[in-house]
Amino acid sequence: MQVSDEVMISMDAVHKWYGQFHVLKDINLAVHKGERIVICGPSGSGKSTLIRCINALEEFQEGEIVVDGIELGPNLRRVDEVRREVGMVFQHFNLFPHLTVLENLTLAPIWVRKMPRAKAEEAAMLYLTRVKIPEQAKKYPGQLSGGQQQRVAIARSLCMNPKVMLFDEPTSALDPEMIKEVLDVMIELAQSGMTMICVTHEMGFARTVAHRVIFMDQGEIIEQNEPERFFNNPQSERTKLFLSQILHH
Amino acid sequence: MADIAQRHEPGHHPDMAPPASEIGVIGWLRKNLFSSPLNTVLTLVAAYIIYLIVPPLIDWAIISANWGEGTSRAACVKSGACWTMIRARFGLLMYGFYPADLRWRVDLTFVTQFIAMAALLIENVPYKKYSAIFLFCIYPIVAFFLLYGGLGLQHVDTSQWGGLMLTLVLSTTGIVASLPLGVLLALGRRSNLPVIRLLSIGFIEFVRGVPLISVLFMASVVFPLFLPEGMNFNKLLRAMAGITLFSAAYIAEVVRGGLQAIPKGQYEGAMSLGLNYWKMNLLIVLPQALRISIPGIVNSFIGLFMDTTLVLIIGQIELLGMAQSSARDPNWLGTINTALAFVSVVYFSFCFSMSRYSQYLERKLETGHKR
């Protein structure tokens, strides 16, 4: 599916500090509808912080973020509006352990979107089928494997019909044999035309799926390019060093 | 033995019964009572202590006890407990000075409460929603008119309330009102809004730093001094409010402990789905935090149940007070042991039921949280 000209997310001169520490430095980024972006970089480079700013899990002190026409200034007034349209998948899944899988999925549609329960459950089963675990609907998250939990988390976000999906290192907490099942779901999602921003170290995934790979270091966007050129012909020394560390072992 | 000695093809070994010394009564005894020399000694010592205590207790409370009817201590001729006194004073112990011909109203109130609570707390009874609405919205109003009078029912002043009935009124209202208040205080103490946080901290720390006796004393003696002339609140109502606020401060800290155990990821997961502050807390955070806090909350409830005895100092005679005054009656001098034994059994049965129910609740709400 093609990337449209319509801008879905724009970040304009965004700065963020944790106390004295300057975590994000002058971030300028436009994400188009249908575009898939992979953000990589060494730990502590601010990549998670960047995507957490997009759905206002983090405040920022300067600049402006516009998500689907909704403006998020530094004072975060229209937070709930943005969060409804932006799905987020976390490293540690953050499923609700006291609710069944089905209840995890229907909670937000029922309480935030005011959807009737029967309709919400029907939609939830559809998404569970899409992530290939409809048979686990009545179980509690604690009874599932890590890979299954992460797929439930993806389905939970999809139930809100988001316009953008953010992934914050979705495979980093998984056992190696479970990474593929989660990536397969993400690839399927990508093929359906979803706008996605993924923070990940899965370079294979970046090559297959991403329109654009962004490299961050010390709070700055150092380099961005389409995957082919990014991996074969990195421009900056820091990118080269980073790639050599994660690709050659 | 022949079976064990026998060789089997790999993959064809049958399941066999364990050795006789590991199962059944003998296995249990070996494992639990006589597993080591120290354990054997402890078992024998414990058995000796039980031998010293239990038979005399049974003798006092049952075999040599006086069960008959009577009007004074003289009716108790045997050496054991004088249950005769409890029989003679039973009405006072249960209802205090509530008029005898109106005691059916108290009975009706508590039977209704018991049935409604059973409907709400026992798992297999349907219509939970309606039981809850009845118990928390309709029943308190019904109970008020039944106990206090009004709407055509004869007025019974709260100074006439007493005995077990007063204990139950105070503890039930205290428990029902202090839990939501405690939860709000706990949330308030963790709020981002400085005014709410400071008010919550101030209230919790002040109340926890003061003994309940002084709270009750202030409520009954000092508080009226600040009211304008002629304006007065019911004394029992003030005591009730005192007990509730006191207990709420303790519950707030127990619940705050539960809230702190909820990982940040749960908040982020809820927020990222667009849930606002109240929905996030009511649907995601509190159900988990309260489950963790059950042992501490029930601890506070049991404490509150016991603390109701302190209303004695503002002149309200609940179960313990009534038992003591019964034993002080000239007709019944020398029956204080019986009186205290009776009161202990009543208190224990209520508190033990609460404890057992809380354990059942903990098991029921366990959904394999821990990874």
C-alpha cells in the first residue's frame, strides 16, 4: 500500500528535559498516513521517549506535536483525544492481569468508545483471530506465554481502531523462539496499510517493512533514510559504528 | 518389593504406589509431627500443654457448668460457668435497653441485613447487582427507620440502644463508610494536585497520631462546645462519625500500600487506551490494589469491630459494657468470668468469620498474576 501525502503526525522542534538532562533535542519529524517508520539507536538515545511523547505518556517542554490534526502543546490539554486515536504496544505488554483476555480487549471500546458489549466482544474476537489466538479469549494473561501476551496487547490496541500504532521495543522482553510470532503479526499489520512507528532492534523487520529507518543518538535524530540505503550506505560515523555493533556478531 | 526389583523396558515403566510409610495416617504423622528429634520433643510438649488446658476448660464451660434458669447467683450451685446469668440477661446483652416489645424491629433489621449480605457475598446467588443496590442504597434507609423510629414507627432514642445490637450497628456503618473514604484518601495522598495531597496527608497523619478514645471524647464532649446554641447532633451519630473517620485513616494507608504495588506499566497501559483518571483507577488500578490490600483491610475492620467497645466512655453500653455491668449486678456478683467468656465467644465468631471470608475472597480473585 502506498504512503499518502497526508501528514498523520508532525513533530516540530520538540525539546524535552528530565530535570537538567536534555533527552530530546530539536526533534523534527513528519509521519505520513500509511508510512512505517523504524527507530533504532543505542539505549538511552531517547527513542522510547520520542514515541511516548506522541501519545502524551511523557510531557515535553518545548515545541509542538500534531497528531491527526489534534495539537499537543507542552501543556497536554487534548491528551485523551489523541490517545484514543493512537495505539501503543509496550515492551512489557502491560496487559491487565485481573481481567480475561477478552475483557482486556473490550474494556476500552466499552468504556471509552461507549460501544455495546456484544458488539465490542464480536470485534475483539475478530482481532484475536487476526493475531491467531481466538482460543485464549477466556484465559487470564498470566496463563499465556510472552509471545501470546504481546499478541493480545497488539489486538487490544487494534480494538480501539487506532489511526497510528506505536511499538516500544515489542520483542525485547520475549524469549527468542517467540519473537517471530509477534513480528509476523506486525508484518501482517503493516501489509494492511497501518501507519506504524516501531522502536526496535529487529533489523530484519526494518528491512522488510519500513519505509524509513531513523537512527537516534543522545537525543538527536542523526540520520534517516530508506532501509536499503540506510543499511548499505550509512552516512554518519555514529550510524556506522552502531550498525557494525548490532549486525556483525 | 517384587515389583520394584523387576526391570522394565525403557518407556514402559508403570506408575506404582508410593511406599506405605509415605502416605496415609502414618505418613502424615511422620512428616508433620515426628520428622526430627526437635519436632518430636515439640510435639510431646505441645500435647502436654493441651492436656493441661483443654480438659479443665471443657469441665468449666460444659460439664460442671450451670445451664438452668434462675434469677440470681444462688441458682448457680455447680463449680463451673454460670450460664444461668447469660440466660437471665440475654435480652440486655443483645438489645441493651431497647424496649422489649419493639425488639422485633431490631431482629428484622439484622435478619434482612444477613440475607442481603449472604446474597451478595455467596458466589452462586444470582442478581448480584440488585443485592448490592439494595444493601448499599435502600437497606440503610430501611434500617434507620426500623431502629430509630419514624414513618409511624415509635421513636426509640439511641441512648436506649445497647448490647450486641449497638456493636453491630457501629461496626457495620463504620466498615461500610470507612472503606470508600479510605480509598479516596489513599488516592488523594497520591494525587498530583498539591491541595488534595496536602489535605489527605494532613488528615491521615493527624487521625493516626491520636488515640480513638480521645477522638470519641472530643466528638461527644468538645465538639458540641463549638456548635451554636440549641444546635445539637445525636451523640451516637457523632461517635459513629468518629469511628468511621478514624478507621478510614488506617485503611487509607493500607490501600496506599496496595496502590504502590501496582506497576507503572498498568497506568500507562490504561492511559494509552484513552481511559481518564477515574476510569483508570476504578477499572484497572483499584481492583488490583484492593485485592493485594485485603489482608490489611480486614485487619483494620477487625480492629474497628473491637474498637466499638470504646463507646463505653461516652456512656453507650455495647456488648462488653453490658456483660460487665451484668456481672456487677448485686444478684450476679462473681459471674465475671462467665460474662467475659461469653463476650469472647461472640467477638471471636464475628472476627473469625470476617477472616475466613477474606481468605476465600483472596483465593477467588487469584488469576495467576505473578509471572
